[in-house]
Amino acid sequence: MNQEQQAFKKILWGLIFLIDIRLWGVIDVLPDVFGMLLVLKALTELQQTAPSFYRAKRFMPVVIVLTGYEFIGPFIAGLMGEQLWLWSAIIQSIAILATNIYLIWLLTSGVREWANGKSLSKLADTAKRRGMFYGAINLFGTIIMLAFSIVSPLIFKALGQPMSFLYVVTTVMVVALFKQAAATAVEK
């Protein structure tokens, strides 16, 4: 297994940690911060192969701090007042959404650049489409959820599960891109 294939597989596994599986609605079974540490390791190996991988590596400290705070947040919630915790959770959610969209854009752009460098135009096109789709769906979904949280809490609650499912689908599509890139790295 070559270095590029190993790195793409590490990113694949790291991104799986972005899918929230929570116990009792609080404890994330796959804490994002551990997945992001795996992505950071992979980006260290890939940073020379595409400019976007280098930019992603430089952005990772922000992602790791935010996902680290997300991991410890439930444990320190009792130390904060209820109002402060609520505002902290809202700001944290918005910050994590923005960083995830940007990170996925950088990662998919890295695959696109890498694929273009190896004359793999089909993979490059797939990477571009999946990056744009991930960003559009997550941004649009968040705006809809915020609007309904203000207008109708009942509709907000009803949309929660379908929107979560859509998030999982878009994440799995990006994971599949890295699986495809890893398979292609073996061939090239």
C-alpha cells in the first residue's frame, strides 16, 4: 500500500467520525476530534501532493480546537448556567458547521487537484461535485432549520430526523470519494 493510498484511507476513516452517533442524546460514540486527528496525520502525508491539502493541514488546528471543545462540552455543561450553555452550544454549532464545510471543501479540492495532476478527470469532477454538494446541502439545511426554529418549533422538530439523515448521506458521499481516491492511488 503506497503512502497516498494510506493517507486517503486515513481521511476516509477520520471523516466517519463526523457522523454523530449519540448515547442518551449527549455522548458522541465517535468523537469528531479523534477523527480530525487522523485527518491531520493524513494531511501531513499529502500536503506535498496538492495545494488544498496543504491549506487543509494549516486549517486543522482550528478544527481540532472546535471539535475538542465539542467533545468536552457535555462534561462542563453543568458548570455553566443554562443560558450561557445554550448560547455556547448555538455558537459552537455554527462554528463547527462553517469549519466542516470549509474543511470538506479543502479536502475535496485536494482530491480534485491530485486527480487533475494524474489526468484523472472523472475523479476530479466527482470531487468537485461532492464538495459543492456537501457545502450546499449543509448550509441550506442549517438555514432552513434555523428559520423553522424561530417560526415553528413543531416543524423544526419534525425536520430534525430528515435533515440529520441528509447530513449522514452527504458525509458518506465524501467518505466514498476518499475510498475511490484510495483505490485509484493503488492503480497509479
